[in-house]
Amino acid sequence: MDLHSLRSLNSLVIYLSIISTGLAFAQQSTDRGTASVEFDSVKGEDQMVATSGTRKISGVYPHLTTYSQSRKDGKFFKNRHEECGIGAVIPWADKLWMVSYAPHMPRGSDHKLYSIDKDMNMTIHAESVGGTPAARMIHKESGQLFIAHYAVDQKGKIRVIDPEKMPARVTAIMRHLTDPENYIYLFDMENMFYEVNVHTLKFKKLFHDPIPGYHGKGGYTSQGKVVVSNNGESVESAKHWKVSSKFKNIGSEDRGCLATFDGSAWEIIERRQYTEVTGPEGVCPTANGKEDPVWAIGWDKRSLRLQVMENGTFETFLLPKGCLNNDAKHGWFTEWPRIRDIGEKNLLMDMHGMFFSFPKNFTATNTAGIEPIASHIRYIPDFCQWNSQLVLATDEASIQGNPLTGQPQSNLWFGQIDDLKKWGPRNAAGSIYMDDAVAAGVSSDPFLIHGFPRRIVHLASDKPVTFTLQIDREGKGKFENYQRIHVNGYTHHILPEDLKAQWIRVHSDRNCKATVSLHFSDDQYRDPNEGSEIFQAIAGTNDTKINSALLFPAKDNRHLNVINGSQNYDFTQFGFEFQVTKPNVKLAEKLTPHAEFSVDDASVILVSKESRAIVGKQGKRTVLRLPKGPAAYDRPFSFGHPRMHREVESERLMANIHGTFYEVPFWIVGAPALYTKMRPVCTHNRQISDFTTWNGLLVLAGLKADAQESTHVYKSDDGKTALWFGGIDDLWAFGKPVGVGGPWKDTQVNAGVPSDPYLMTGYDQKRIELTADKDTKATAWLVYK
């Protein structure tokens, strides 16, 4: 149960302690390897044209890092190039092809088209025109890969559609409804809908902005319809929409849409935020799949929404969210969640920070088999199987509102599906209803419960009602009554671990306003002892001799700026060597962390600067309380205060507070993060002075003075500076989040006045201790927002 606040009925002194305890895993090691780069003249500039290397750390080859521009000197200098996510990856012509993207550049940019061979040699193609692309489809009849503005034949020859002539942030490519042998459709983020001749590349804009939304996403063709999605909203463009006027009225939750086009008319299926649209044949659709089901995944404030089109009609299914990073109504913070074939029995689905196994034969009447794999931190725009490996693209380091990174950069991760299972726990939550009007006798949409070990249902209503919970055991759409639960205000029900069912739904015996929320958690958390080897070089809280440092991915080159006291270094992009540089006082001042939280006897106290209107609150500030780690964090270490927060994956924060890492969502770029929606990742209890991402790697500073070099540890020649390198999802190996604290300890409280909110989510073992100096009654105050 997520306990947000306590309300006391009497004046009392109270001590409340909430405790979570200890489980993790280790990663394999490889040799340290080498890397190199080639330059040539491209469009009048000396630019990177190829890289090669063997160095691999935690699934990342640093030499495959992409940047927003490829100038030889590496200086970041162009406006509107503040991001460099990898928008699409796809195997083709014996290589892995990918494109990087800028934030909003429909007419092109300095971002590139890349190909990688089986020896991990990367070519940066001179034909590159950049832009903001994420689309890819193999057109079987012509034997071409269409990716962004490019057409690539089976020998790797590249043709380009000029983005100055066809401006578009290409986000989906689909088969044509009437002439699929000779034409394809292109859909862009502004909802522009193009028809392209696959032979001549001549194009025609069929529609300028036919549907609601300003952030187009997925698209797929089947059953005589093109299905497209949009996950953000701008009401100013409503006059262009080719839909019924009823869809132009902006309701409180109307953002983006799921829509269809049958060759003559557009139809809005739902006014909610949708991203991926695909089917069983995925990025390689053929005429054989013209009647296949279509799957679309989106979300609202309650849960994930899975739509399935079968026989031209749609059915809705609900799934829990692994995190809240992607929830912003503008839709900018989702990138492109996907459902893709990775060479396994089932497909892989990624949405809201969680991987799911997704059956290839999933239909509206055959719904068994979706189950969670793991949660993750990596921000993943696309993924695929290539060269017998799972490949994850990333949107890693942007500089949109992020002053602690010099230039945008991203990389790939290579591994296996079993590696994902060692990442984050299967923790998720969602709601069927959230303070919604519910009609008597009307069944809700089905909500996924399969695959989660621990499950609880919270039920609340504005009047006495009886809810009936129904389950579908086999995923055939046959629901049976499971439990009747009377609710007079609030109650909860724990689903037994031996309850075997795919889906649950609910209906009420009376009209009411209701909340029905489901919280799921794993039963196998990581033991920190299992991850001790990978992190053994990082200083613990009791170590007295450490190598601390401040970190900054450079702006004037592609190195990592490292400051250790008065000593400055460039840690080099390809050589992975410390080179002494001149002191940079201004940079040191900019990077120096300061205390941003406080501690009392009860807990860590965090004053969040987030907009309270966004989280439905009034007043000027949000005071949150978090579990405490060792007392050593109550005061500065020998090097000063550890860095508290940094954007290490694009468009969300990683916070390091009192020995625990947390993931914290943004709502608006550059605005304060939403700490009320944070989730704990791991407890490290180390002296981590600074952390960042660089060259696709997580970098940690704060190592033991006698740390030995390894796959993960690199030291300066004088031995005075050392850094740890790994993958962002290595953080799970520190072990599960643990801590002790509460909203009150020996605190004088007043009757009816709630405590500050205290974080409970993400901790698997929770115990509450209550003491008071007089008889009293304390109650939980539960808020579902």
C-alpha cells in the first residue's frame, strides 16, 4: 500500500519508522579494448566519417556514440541541435542501420544516417540530411529499406528525399492501401500525410493536418485501413482536422488520438495519447498480412491503454505503468515506445519504463501471455535483433534545459533478452478508475494482472457500493465472478499469489464516483552482495582515502572534463586516457554541488520546487519526506556534498539522496522536476561525488584511493584520479532500495493535521512502528493522483 500521509485524531507525540530491507546481480567483464576514428571532408567541413573499436563496457561500445554534429574539432555550435537521440535501428543489407534526430528540424539538420557492420565498424554516411526521424520499414516488393528521408537498396546504395522539398519529421512509414507495390505512406509528427513512389521517390502531400494532436507517432496498414497515432496536443491547429467537430472540443483529458484512414475518410477511435501502432509483421509488412490485427499502445492518467483492431473494430485493454516519466500531456517525453520482433518466441514491448513479453498471436479474442519482464532506466526510442544480439537505441544526453552537459550524445546497448531480466523489478501500478463517474452494472475494460507476483487492489467510492471483481483466466474473453467487495469509503483486497488469471475487470451495483487502483510488485529483489564485485572500487561511507571528482561532458570537444581539486583532466573520447589540462575555475564553480535537502530525527526532508498546479496541489511548496541511509550522509564528506541530481537520460532526472538513487520525471523541459512522482532505483551507500552519462556510459566518481584498474575502472597515470564506467541500468546491481524513516519522530502533532507525505512506493518490505504519549487513533490518508 502506498502510504502518503497520516492524520491524527488527537494531539500526541509519535514515532513512526518505516523500514525496508535487502537483494542484486553481477555483470560479465570484457577486455578494455581500443577505438579509432576517421575524418574526411563532408559538405565543406572536416567531419567524422567512420569509427571502429573493440572496447565494450556493460554492453556499450563507446566508439559508436552519436553526436548532434560530426565536425572534426567536436565543438557544439548550432542552435536547435540540442538533442541527439537514436530514432530508429533496423538490420538491412548485412548491416545495422540507424538515424539520429534533432528536437524539431523538419527541414533537416546535422544529424546522421549510420550503418554498422558485424565487426562494429561504423560508417557515418555523407548522404545524411538529418532532421527529426524515427520511421523505418522494409518494402518487400522493391527490395528497399525506407528509413527517415532515405531509401536504401539491397547493396546499401542510398537515395534521399530532400527535406527542404518534403519537410517532415518522419515518424511512421506504412504500406499503401491501393498500390502497395509502387507506393508507401509517410506520416510525420505534425500529422502531415505523404504518398511516395518507391521507384522515383516523387512524393505528394495528401493531407496537411487531418487529425487532432501535434506529436504524431506510429502508423500501420491492415484490414483496409491505415491506423495512426498522436500523443500530444495543440488546439490551435483544430481548423485543419478532417474529422467530426465533436473531436475538436478539447476535454480535460483530450490529448492526441488514435485514428484510421480508409482511403476516403478519417475516423477518430479515441482522444487519448497513443504512440506505437504495429502488427505481427512489424517493420517488414507484406501482402500476406493485409488482414492481420493491429496493436496500438498509449496511456492516460490512469494506466497504459492497448487497443487491438480486429475485423475493423477496436477493443481496449489496460496495463500498469512502470514509471511516470512519460505522462506529460504534451507527449514530448515518450520518444517512440515499440513492439518489435527480437528473434524470440514472443515480441518485446516497451512502454513507460517497463519491458513486456508480447505474444505474436495476440488478438481481441486471444489475449493470454502478456507479462512483465523488467523495469529499466534507459530511454529507448527503438530496438531490434541484429547479429544474434538484442540492440537498444537510446536518447541519452540532451542539453535542453540541462546545463550539466556540454553537447548532446547517445549510443546503443548490445546484449540478450536474459540481461534485461536482471535489471529493475516488476513493479508497476495503474488504475481502472481514478475518481471517475461509474455507471451501475457496466463492466470496466480488462486490466492485466498476469505475471506480477504480488498484487493488491485499492477501492474507494463516494457512497456505499458493492464492487464485483471478475477475472479472465485463459485470455479468451470469458470472465467469471471472483470476489464481491463492499466499500464504504475505502478498502483493499490482496490478490492471492496462486490466483491464475490474465485479466481482471470490475463493475459496481450503484452509480458512484470511484477509484479502483492496482499496485504490483516483484518478489525477487536484488541482493547488494551479488553486485559487490562490479562496484567494489567505489568508496563506501566509512572509507577515508578516496579519489573524488566533478564531471562534465565537454562542450569544446568530445572528451569528458574531470576536475579533482586543483587538477583538471580531459578523459579522451577514444583513448580513454586522462590528459592534464589547465584549471577551469568557472567550470569548477558551476559543477560544485550544494546541499539541497535536510535531515531531522524522522527522515530526509526535501522541498520540491515543482509546479504544484501540475500535481493538483495548492500553495507555494511541496515538502516531501524520504527514507534515511547511513548517518554519514547527514553532513558533507571530505570532498563536500555529493551531487544530488542530474539529467543522465534525456528528459528525466536521476537523484542521489542519502545513499539512494531515484528516478524523477520532468513535466516541462527546464522546469523543476516532479519529485512527487519519483521512484527509488537502488540504495548504494557509497561516497559517489558525481555522476553523469558520456559516450553512452554511466560515469561514477568517488572511488577508493587504492582502486585497481579493470573493465569498469580507469585511473590517471599519477593514480590520483579514477572513474568508474558502466551502463545506466547497472545501477540496479547496487541492490534494492532500503531505508528507515517516517513523517514523525517524537513530534508534537495536532489533531486532524496531516503529516508531510512520506515515500513508500518501490520498497518491498515495509513495517510501521507507532508510539504515542497518550491513547490515540492514527489513520492513513490515501490520495490517488
